[in-house]
Amino acid sequence: MESILLGFSTLADPMVLLMLTLGVVAGMIVGSIPGINDNIAFAVFIPFSFSMPPEQALALMVGVYCAAATGGAIPAIMIKVPGTAASLLTAIDGNAMARRGQAGRALSLAVTSSVIGGIASAFVLLLFAPSLAKMALHFGYAENFALAILGLSSVVGLLRGAVLKGLAAAMIGLLAANIGFSPTTGFARYTFGSINLIEGIPFVPLLVGLFGVAAMLELMTDIRRERRGGAGLSALPVIGSMRLGKGMIRRLAPVWAMSSAIGNVIGMLPGAGMLMAIFLAYDQASRRFRRHFAGKPGEPDWGDGAPEGIAAPEAANNAVTASSMVPLLSLGIPGNSTSAMFIGALAIHGMVPGPLLFTQHGNIAWMIIVAFLAANILMWPVAWMVIKSVSRTIFAIPKEAMVGVIALLCLMGAYSDGNNLFNIWVAVVAGLVAFLMRLAALPLGPAILGLVLGPQLETSLANALSISGGDWFVFIDPVGHPISAAMMAVSLLLWVMPMLMRRRDAPAS
């Protein structure tokens, strides 16, 4: 308790609080700009921290980290262009809800879910950091491979009625993930002689294309359809009410609890990251929605504006933020690429993450921990200010002009990731592919999951087999690798349960 009070006393300094607030505002704005993710924001703000005292500099970094994931939901809902990768699933149900005139409700769901997930992870970091960090040490290559298999198996929950198409989409993503240097042989694969593809397909331009360019093409299709029908162009959806009723809060409480738990667990695992968390949370939410709400009067289809489709990924991605700091602060092991940048921020001020951080710089270590709690509380009013100033302006733009706005945002976002013109072509081609997949009724989610998990799957498989001498039993060894065996069993269950349920529900002959 004394340590926690020490952290609060350090954070209570007016300049430290000011830097934390500025970080939250900056992170929210940066997150709402497609293509400018939290990694880029960190790279921009770290030089500004050189001349600051360490507590102020690190408070600024905490604010940026927490708010960027939340800010990404704003363009995802309004124009179906994720501001950050963590909001890519929010774009599906969020934009569908916005197009029905309920953008305010969608934005309110996103902000509320983000704050709840963030506060939950902040409490986990505050109360259980040292003990939970030891759990991350039990994850080796076999466990990471099993985790990737579990993530791919979660696709089954998203494919009701379209399993073959979903698997085909996942294979497309896995094949695209193989482009670039092989992590096992060191040889380039499927680059077709292009040096721009040696490190693989650039992910940020790819994401901008899959959602942003595809959204622009869908909007152009809507405009053309309306003109052919002889009707004037309809207005973009209005914001509508931002209030959440008590019934909606009670309905989403289990989703928030489950998604926050998933985000906390995934955040502590090195290399897993936000995308794994949001897909697993989205899968669990889809199963709950289909059990309790699918088919009821007034309920949309899953993926067409379901509240759970917004609440689950937003709670999960913000739950990752603070929990990813658990292994970093306690053991010096970063949970993801953004938390790894904290190592650089600490090093600038002569500090090294790990157990010695709490003994040599206890006030700074505990200030970082309590700053995550304060940042998530600050996000609530800051998010409403950003939404009111940004979203209402965007919805006032006519549809025809919006096509140009989306195109400009996409091109800027793609180019800014490395200042490379090749990235613009990646975004354009990815957008065309996503648009054609939509016309062919191929789901986009499994393809993105295959892209994200492909490298982890390949690297973990090769390293685990190398260490075990080619023994495939290592992945299901209940004695040597019980965590891996348990996750493989859950993955098998995810595949078997839908088939058993279909057989149970089939009418008797």
C-alpha cells in the first residue's frame, strides 16, 4: 500500500498530471487519424521527452499509449476506416450501426467499453504485476504455436453458415503472410523481385487498403446505385443519441468482463498483442450473441450492427495496454511492440525495466502503474470532446466529397508508414481485393487473422520442432508443456462443438 501511495504522490505533481493529460489528448487525436498508429505516435513523442524529467516524460508516454487504441474507433465507426489496427473489428459492427443512424450509440459503446477494459487492466497491473509476470515466463515456442492455433480456431465462431468461405479467406491471409524473408531459411519468398516486399507486405498500408480503400469503393457503389435509381443522394448518417440505457449496460456487462479478462491474459504474453486479443474476444462475444439474441425481433445480424461486436474488441484492446506492462516492469520483457518502446523511453532517463526498477526507482515504477489507471479515467471526458469536435464535422460532409476525404486519408496514412510510394499501391491493391471479397461473400476477418498470426505460427513451429528434435508430441505434451496441451485441446473443442450442436439441432428423420 505504501508503494501505491508513493506512485500516487509522484503522479499528483501538477506538471506530471498535465503531461498525462496532454498524452491522452494527443493519443486520442493520433488514434483517430487512419494509418498513424500508436507506434508512430511513440516515435514522434519520444524526442520531446529528452529534456523532460523522467516522471513527466513517462506520464506523457502512458497517456499516448492508452488513448491511441480508443481514438482508432472514431473513424472506424464513422467511415469504416480503422484509425489503428486494434479497431479493425470495431469497424464492422460500428459502421453498420452508424449507417442506420445510430453513430452516437456506436461511439458511446466504443468509449465506454474502452474505459472499462482499460480500468480493468490498470487494476490488474496495480495489484498483481509481480505475481502475474511469472506466468509469462512459462510461454515458450510450443505455447506460442498453440496460442496461434487457438486464435485461428476462434475463426470457427465467426463462420456460422459460411465455414468453407471463411477457411478460404483464412488461407488467403496465411499465404499473404508468407511473402518476404523466410524466418527459417532466410530466403525471400514470393517477392517477384521487388525489394519492397523483402520484409513482407507493409501492414499499415495493407490495413488502410483493406478497410479504407474498400470503404471508399463501397461508398462509390452506393452513390452510383442511388443515381441509377433516380433518387437524390442520401445524407450520411446522423450522430443520434449517445446515451446507453440500463438494459444495454446489463446486457453488455458479461461481454465487458469476458473481453477484459481475455485482453489482460493476452496482454501479458510476449508477442501476442492486441490483434490476438480482439479476435478472441470478438469470437466469444459472437457465440454469446447467437445464443441469447440472434433472430429476436429488432436484433441485427452479427456483423450488421450488433452491440457486442463493438463492446468486445474495444474492451479487449484497451485491456491489453496496461497488462502488457506487467512482464515489462516486473521482468524487463515487453508484451508487445508498443510496450517495448517503453524500454527506450526508460533508457533515455537511465533506467532499466525489471525487478531493480522497483528498488532503485520505486517512485517512477509505481507512478507508471497508477498513471495507467488515471489515463483511462481521463479518457472518458477527452473522448467526448474529440467525438463532438471531429465526428459532427465529418458527418456534415456530403457523400461525394466524403469519397475524396477517405481517399486522401488513405493515401496519407499509407504513405506515412515509411514515406514510400510503394505503400500507396499496396493500399490500392488491398482495397480492390477486399472489395472483390465482399462481392464474393468472403469474410474479411479470417483473412486478417491469417495475416497477423502467420509469422508467429511459422516461427514458433520451426523453433519448437528444432528444440524438440522434430518431436511433434511437444505441442500436446501434458507433462512437459501443459499450457500448450490445454490450448490445443480447447482449439479442438472449438472445431468439434459446432458440429455436435448442428447434429443435435438437426430434425429427426
